[in-house]
Amino acid sequence: MKLDLKDIPNLLLPLLQKAKQYLGFMAVLFALGLFGFVVWQIRGYATVQPSQAEIDEKLLSLRQTKIDEDAIKRIERLESTNIDIKALFDQARDNPFQE
């Protein structure tokens, strides 16, 4: 069988006419394939776990709250000398969300 470049359109014409029948089906398959690919990519990005180096870097950027030891001692001293303050602190410890 001898193939010539001029014969290719004549050979493809019957195939294209048959493919027109299935054009809708192929479009739906293409759309479903594209949708599946997008879902697969999203799932891949959603399940990525950070590395230990990234976690350590984020932890280093956090500042810890430092409480002044002198202020703690003053509050404890005030609590021990004033009964009203001690009752207020006890009430706040028992129910911190009550005003």
C-alpha cells in the first residue's frame, strides 16, 4: 500500500464523518476528564503535610508571652492582704466567663 500526502484527507474524511456522531459523547468525556484532573490536583494540594523545617520556622517566629515576676508578686501580696480582692480572684477562678 502506497501512502501519499494527497490521499490523507480522503482517508480521514470517512473517519471525521463517523466522529461527528460521537461529538457530544466525546465532549462529555473531555469535560469529565478535566473535572477529574482538577479534583485530583486539589486533593493533592489539600493533603500536603508541612515538613519539620517549616514547622520549626513558624515556631521560631512566634513570640512567647513573658509575665513580669514582680507584677505576679505584687498581685499575690495584694490578694493576701485584701479580703475583697481575694474573693474577687476566687470568683474569677471559679467562673472566668461571668462578669
